[in-house]
Amino acid sequence: MSGRFAPTPSGRMHLGNAYAMLAAWLSAHARGEDVRLRIEDIDVPRIMPGADEWIRDDLTWLGLDWSGDVVRQSQRTALYDEVFATLHDAGLLYPCFCSRAEIRAASAPQEGDRFIVYPGTCRRLHDGHPDEAAARVRAGERHAWRLAVPPAGAQDGRILFDDRVYGAQDYDLGAALGDVVLRRSDGLYAYQFVVTLDDLLMDIDDIVRGRDLLRSTALQIWLRQRLIDCGVGGRAWQPAQTPDYAHLPLLDNAAGVRLAKRVRSLDLGHLRAQGVRPEAVVGYCAWALGIIEQPEAIDAREALACFDWRHVRAVRGRDFKVPGDVGARLLGM
């Protein structure tokens, strides 16, 4: 069992990515486990050439090691095809012909993470007129494939889990998430599907990521059990084999907007070119996590000696704002 880094190679890692990667590394090593590196490059239009190498170089520079071969989602398409067919045969999927505009027009966005719950238009078509839905698929009409979750209020759609930072979580899948897309209309597999399958098959039992994915975790726990029920992986899975989750307060810029890779001044390539040391980045991220009291240069092993999830829980009530002059501050550490 192990933790994992799961970056998307859509650009150079920035300070927020380093913060999340450090937390994942600290969590796994505090448990006596290794960390696996999975490059989540399944969303081809978002991939930037060379970003895979930048990520590995930046992780090495930060002193955040990983074990085993690097796993690339782009090389696992045949596996995804096989498991997708298994879910389809189990009756867990249905075709969706709705455009994004139609979904937005018929839905009310949820607060906080801008998640839009699908209104169920094509599920009603599939349940009430399955022959019509199948005929439209055969005719080549553009469609995505959605996962049919229990309806709002259904007891088997209530997901409870304990997050190591945000505590007890309780989600009604039908009301909070609805039927999410597992394969897009362009044929690419969706994040929710591949990340759940990969974490299961890679024996990942320690998942650390941003608090904006709390809602997704509920869905992934439910989907993970469906994969187990379908016998994916050909193993005798234990139903209780659910990973431990920790969701982190986000790093925002000075304006309160989440850090993005397009902001060049905060990416690690720019910071490194300015002469910032890796210990300064690690120390700053450790401070943002709440595990040291003041920003100071420390390496990953020194941060590990201080690490405790209780410190992170103590700062969970706020998202951390990175000042515009952070580069200069890091240079001074």
C-alpha cells in the first residue's frame, strides 16, 4: 500500500502543486509507506509537451522521491476500455446526448466548487425509452456516457467518510453530484473514472489533495465499490478497503483566486531561475500547511520530523493567500 503523486502535465508545477505534493509525501512517509508517481495525462488537449519531465525534475529538486516505475494514464487506455465495458455490461452506464449549454440551462450550480449536478434528462430517456436511446447511439449521434448513481434520498447513495483534515463528511450522491460523465463525447475518459480505477489497482490507500475535491471523493468511494463488485482486477477485494483521505486548504493568490499554472511568476521553473532554493519552497509550503510556526528554509526530511495532521486541521478554516512578492520572500530564506 502507498500514497501517490498524481499531477497533470498541463504546465510547470507552481507553488500550490508543490504544497500538495509535499503534503502527500509527508503523509505517506509518516505512515511508513512509499509514494507512487502517476502522470495523469489522459486529457490530451490539456497536455503540454515536456511538462512530464518538468514535473519529475521539480519533484527531485524538492527532495520528494517516489518508488517504482512512473505510471502514465495515456498508456493505460486498453485497461480503461476493458473496465468501461464491464461497467456498461453491468448496467451502470447510459448514453447522454445533452450539450453543455443544455445542461447548464437545466441545472443549478452548487456552492463553493462550481459543481453542476446533471438534471437527469438522458437518464429518463434511457429508463423510459431504452430502444430510442440505443438507436441514437447506433446512428452515430454524439454522446457521452454517464454513471447512474442512486437517486437523491436513496439510502444506498448516502456516502459517509472521515477526512483527516475536515472531519466527518456526509454526501447524498444523487443530490450533491448526480450522474457524472465517465467517458466524454470526444471519446476521452473522465477524471472520476480513471483516478478511481488507478487508485484501486495501484493499491493506493493514502490520498491527499485539495479541499475542492471533497465532493468528488464521495463519488469515488461509491464507484470504487462498484468496481470491486464487478470483480475488476481479478482479486478478492475486501469491501472495507477504502483509502484514507486528507483534503487540504487551498493556496490562493493575493486576490483570493486559486493558483493556476498560467501564472508564470509562481511556477517552480521561474522560482528556480531566480535562485530560490528548494529548502525555501519546502519551508514555505510547510508553513502554509501549519506544521511549522514561521516560514523558514527546511528540507523535506526536516518537515517530516514536524509533521502531524493535527497542525493541518488547526488551519483548515482558511485558504492560504500567497502574496505577490512571494518570490522575493523565498529568495530571502
